[in-house]
Amino acid sequence: MIKFENVDKVYANGTRALDKVSLEIEQGEFVAIIGLSGAGKSTLIRTVNKMIDITAGKLTVNGIDVSTLKGKELRKFRRKIGMVFQSFNLVLRTSVINNVLAARVADMSLIRTLLGLYSKQDKIQALEALDKVGILEKAYSRADQLSGGQQQRVALARTLAQNPEIILADEPVAALDPVMADVVMEDFKRINKDLNITVVINIHHVDLALQYADRIIGINAGKIVYDGPTKNITNETLKMIYGRELTEDDLMKEKKND
Amino acid sequence: MSSKQLTVQSQLEKFPSVLPKFIIGLLSFVVFYILATITISFKGINERGLLIAINAFKGLFNPSVKIITDLGQYGLLQMLFETLAIAFLGTIIGLVFAIPLAFLASRNMFPKGINNICLTLISVIRAFPSFMLGIMFVKSIGPGAFAGVLSMAIGSIGMLSKLIIEVIEDLNPGIAEALDAAGCSTFEKIRYGLIPQLSSNIISIVLYRLDINVKNATILGIVQAGGIGAQLMFAIGARRWPDAGAMLLGVIFMTVVLEYFSTKIRTRLAGQKG
Amino acid sequence: MIDDILHIFFPRTYTLGNGKVVKEKFNWAPYITIAVIVFSILCAIATKVDIPRLIQRSNAFWDLIREMIPPNWSFWRDLQKPMIDTIVMSVLGTVVGCLIALPTSFYLSSNFELNNVYLVGHRGLLSLLRTLPTLVYAQLLSIVIGTGTLAGTVSISIFTYTICVKMLYEQIETVDMGPYEALQSTGASRAKCMIKAIYPQIRGYFWATVLYCFETNVRSAAILGYVGAGGIGVQINEQLTWRRYGNTGLMVLVLVITVVIIETISRELRKKLVQG
């Protein structure tokens, strides 16, 4: 369970990215965080695995206080949290399977990492992860030969190979076309339901958020302005979260409407 | 369900084996080991060597102030300037020969037959060990900086030509056409069309080669072709560590300063292009 | 006429029909040319350039070359071991230098090493060491470690290290840090992230650098023997001292052929490596 208690994040230049954030996310939930660019979505997600440090308040994940973690403990903690990025972040020059296997090195010795000696169990897990996102047949292709949507699925498989309890996704479909965006969001949904992994997604395409998430968290200028089930969202609440009417840019589909 | 399991299994079998890389690694290691034992004999660091090393360290870091401040013939400044002079003159003379040679060898300037002859000539000149060239000049023309200049000149032709050829072949023919259409004479075409495109590149190339030549000039000193090299090697050979330290300092200083300015000018030139 | 000459040195100012005043840009070229010519003359004096002596003694030079052709083929037997030594020294020196350079270059890149003082200081030290030619290291080492190929190999390693490490850290700084961040989020240590996320991006460049260093090292390895650090340099010194120019001719031939072969192979390999 992820628990924020009055968390603040103030950057060195004075920007207040998170302002008294309090929320709880239970294991197995599918949460979408929406809001304007720069509202604090990215910061919020990255505090969970300590890619960004908080400046006030208390943040616990499954009872562990995140701000006390460092070194070996921090690395052990991060093994259980997977992260998916907007720009996929794959090593393009090497094969798909090598990208997914890279998630296993955290548990391997330095020598074996250096020599690329993965155990049979590692390889099976990696292949099964690829299977779960439906691109097993691409296992030995070079990563840069895949389309954007396929690359993101490889990135997703990479997180699955960690056997995570939580998956954090920072604008995972922003760089994809509407069709592939749907496919990838479906993958997230399926993983969430089948494996009971908590999924927290940053997303600025409101229609996708509403379509796939069970729970929506709306952020405006670092403050949580909405936190509740998707079905309770109205146009009014959306206007409150965004501080304005929604535009075409906030939607993935219906973009090319004429 | 069973067909899915089959796919994972079959993909697993296709996993590229680490064996070939492992064998190559092992083989290379064995080869290197054998080569090493054939050619290298490690007699162990004896006490004397260690003593010398300690003395050397002490001396090198206490450079001889006398040499540094001496402005006369045996002073550091004179030696450095002689080294620089050898490098500079050698580069300029090399350039004088390299430019026509480069034009002759460029595909957009002269026919292929002439190109190939010149390219072969350039390759041979480049491959000739400049070190030996230095010794040969010393033996025939006599020791001293002059021999150094000559060897440096010939040694530079190779690389200068090669780089200038690249620049010439990169020339934009459109500019020549435009000038033609405006009714320019050949002289004007060269002056306003050719030279501006070439000059900044050639200056860059010359500075690059100058850096290298300054380092080589130090080496040439060893075969008595002038420059600080000879004095440096004598000092080290005679274990005059403070003197050697002063000279090393001078060499480092001169090289670093030259590199700094040359890089600065070259980046400025590169920025002005296009 | 005089006006034209003056025009080269001083920019003109033009007044256009509509009253605008345009000044020509200052032309550096003629001043630089004059400076170069003057400096060249200074250098010529300093290096005691003596054209008459050149013409007089040029016969001696061509005589020397004539004695080198035809080369003394029987000398090849004595050259074999020194030649092998030279090449082995280059190979081993290059390999050792580059292998040590690879991991240390990470800690010299600004992406990883955040302590700026350490970074600038260390890099500064390396650039100082880079200015010293291999030969100087060879002479110093042959005094301390003893003459022979070990001194040569070590000096080549040191020199190769200084060059290789710079080329590597410059390349590392251009790399995409995305995969590195992704791997960090999985809980891998910094070293493992470097191996899995950064190294694959610079692998081709690394091997190209190794080949480049090897090319350079073969040339300098030939000279090292002159100061007693093993290789063919010893023979060069001896044969020239004894004026055995036939033997010298053979050495020149062997060296030229070797360098050409190695450079050609290296160039082809490098083209392939940088692509992949």
C-alpha cells in the first residue's frame, strides 16, 4: 500500500511541486493521475520509488518509510517497483530479450552481469513477460526495429520481469498513436487484473484515463483536487482539475474529427 | 494453453549461446599470455631501480629554476622556441608541397589517372617512419635543427595532403557556377569562390598538424635533429633530474598552451562556416 | 593600383544611394599572411636554415638513399624477433591501456561523476600526461624497470590509457541516459547500470578507438627501442650507427609494409564497427 501523508516537494529554485499531498493507494488498484502539464503529476509518481526526494511529510510503501532508504536498501526496495517511461528508454542497439533481461541484473552478481550469464530461470521469466504483453515472437529482434507501441510493450515486459508489486507509468502512451495507445492501456489493465499489481499511471489524455482507470486523482498546482472513482467524474470536476475547459490536446481520440 | 507453453519453450531454445564469445575470450587470453611470455621478461623490480625511481620523483618535482630562468642558449625558453620553430617551419613547408599535391589528387580537380599516382605517392610518404627520416637527414645534412625542419616538412606532407583532399572534394560546385554566370574571370573565381571555402578549413587542418608536429619535434630531438628533445634525453640519461623536470615542465606547458589556442581558433573557424 | 593594394589591407566604407553607410568587414587574411611569413623567417633563423648547405649536402642524402636500395634481404633473419617484439608490444600495450580506460572513463564523465572539482582536476592531470610522447615514458621506465620490452609495453599502455580515456569519456557524455534511468529504477547498482545501459551504446566506438590507438602505437613502438625499450628501434640505432644502409633499407621497407597493412585492416574494421 502506498501512503502519502502531507507530503511536500519544494525544488531548490523555490517551485512547489507537491503541496500537502495525502492519499492512500491499496494493492491492486488501477489509478490514473491527471492534470495540467507541470501540475506535479511526474513529481508525484517519482517520489514513490525515490527517484525524487520529498521535502516534508511522510511517504510509506508497504510500511517502509521511503525517505530513510539509501544504498543497498533502496536498491532492494526498488526491485519491487517497476517504472515505465514516456520515451520507452530501451537500449536500442541490442535485442528485445536483452532489454527485458536487463531487469534481472539487480539480483545478479557483478561478474554474471558483466558476462551476461543469465540463469535458465531468468530467461524463462523474461520470455514469459514478453508473452504476457503479446510480443513473444519479437524476442530476438533488435529493439530499434520495433514500432513505438511494440517498444513500449517491451518496456512493460521489462518491468514484469522484475515481478513487481507496483508499476509506475509516467505518460506511457503519450508518444503513441491512438490505436497503439489502446493496446498498451489494455496491457496495463490486463496485468493489473490478472496479476493484482498496483498500477499508477500519469496521463494527460483525459479520455484514456476515464476509459481505463478505476480511480482518478486530479492534481492542480501540486494539490490533490479530486480523488475518487472514475464513474463520479463530471465535466465540472474536470474543469476544476484543469482550471479551464478541456481542449483537443487533452484527448487522445477524436483528435482528427473532420 | 499448451501451444503458448510450446512457444516459450521453443523461444528458450533459440536463445543465443554464450559459448562462442566465451571461447573467443579464452583464446584471446591464452594468445596474449603466450605472446607476453615470449617477448617480455620481467626481471623484477630490483632495489636499484626503486632507488632511482624515488630519486627521479624527487628531482622531477623540483625543477631546476636555473634552466627555467636562463634566457640564453641553454635556457628553457630558447630550447622551447627552437622546438616550436622546427614544428612551425616544418608544417609551413609541408603545406607548400601538400596543397598542389592535394589538388592533383582530388577527383573534382584532375583526372583519375593523375589522382591515383598522387594518392599512392602520398600513402608511401605517410607510411615512411618520420623518425628514420630524421636520422637520415642528420647523417647527410648534419645534426641540428635544420635536419629537424626538413624531416618534419616531409613527414607532414602526408597527413596534410590527405586532409586537404577531403576538403577539396567537399567543395560546393554551385558557387563556381554562380560566379561563372555573373561573368567572373578565373582569378576572381578563385579569389571569391574557392579561397573563402578552403581557407578556414585549411587553417584548421594546419593547426591540427601543428599540434602533432610540436609533439614530434620533441621526439626528433633524440636523434639530434634539434629542439628540446635532445637535451631532455641527455638530462634523463645522465640522471640530472631537476634539469629534466624543468624541461618536462616546459614541454607540457608549451603543448598545453598551443593545444588550447589551437582548439579555440578551430572551434571559432568551424562556427563561422556556412 | 595603389588603391587596390590599400584596399586589401583597409576596409572601405561605402555610402549607398539612400544615405545608408556600409562598412566592409575587416579582412584578417592579409595581416595573418604577413604575420605567418615574418614568423617563418624568424623560425628559419632560429633553426639555422641553410639553403646552400642543403644543396651541397643533398648529394649525401641521395647517396644514402641509393645505398638503401636494394635492401639487404639477408638481414631479414635478424629482424624477425625485433619486429615481432614491436608488434606484440603494441598489441599488449594497446589492450592493457584500453581495458583500464574503459571502466575509468565512466568515472570521468560528467553524467556520472557529479563532483566537479574531482572531475576537472583528474581530467586536467590526464591532459598533462597526454602531452608527453611515449618515448619519454619509455626512457624513464627503462631506467627504473630495466631495458627491454616490458618498459616499452608499459609506456605504450600509459600513453594509450591517456588517449583512450579521453575519447571514451567524451563519447559517454553524448549518450542517451534514458535506459540508465530505467535500469536504476529497477534497483540495479550504478556499475550494473553502466554495463547494461551505457556500454551497449558506446561499444562500437570503443572498439574503433582500440584500433585507432593500435595504429598509432605501432608507429611509436618502432622507435622505442632507440632508448632501450625493446623492439626494432634497437636495430635502427645500431645499423645506422654502423652505416649499414642496406640493412636500414630493409627495415624501412618492412616498417612501411607493416604500417600500410595494419592501417588498411584497421580502417576497414573501423568502418564496420562504427556502423553497428
